[in-house]
Amino acid sequence: MWQENQVLKKAMDEWERVSQDPEVLLAYEARRKALLDEKSALKRAERKGIIKVALGMIQKGIDEETIFELTGLTKEEIQELRRQ
């Protein structure tokens, strides 16, 4: 427990020191934004892949319940894909 507190204190002290430097803060924010953008791009790609799989399942005549269970898409989303 004592070591965990020391690590936390050291991290907080380092953040306090770093947060006083505008250049470091700008670099931190730029990196944070880049990571969020990357995460967003990955989510979009994952969603696109899931939709592609669901469309393939629809074309194969797989029932809505199975598509729902395997893809996580809502039943409304599946119905919308069927109309396409």
C-alpha cells in the first residue's frame, strides 16, 4: 500500500511539474487528440466490418435473431439493412 501511495504521489508531482510547461501541455493535448482520433477510426472500421458481415448473413437468409446475437446490431439496424 505504501509503495502504491508513493507511485501515485510521484505521478501527481510529475503531472504538476509538467502541467506548468505550455509546450508540454500542447504536446500532451495533441497526443491525446491523436489517440482519440485513432480510437474513433477503429470504431468506424469495426462498425463497417460488422455491417458487411450482417449484410452477408442477410443475403444467406440467416434469421434476424441469429444476426442480432452474432453482430450486436439492434433489430432495427438489421431491418434497415434488409431494406437496402
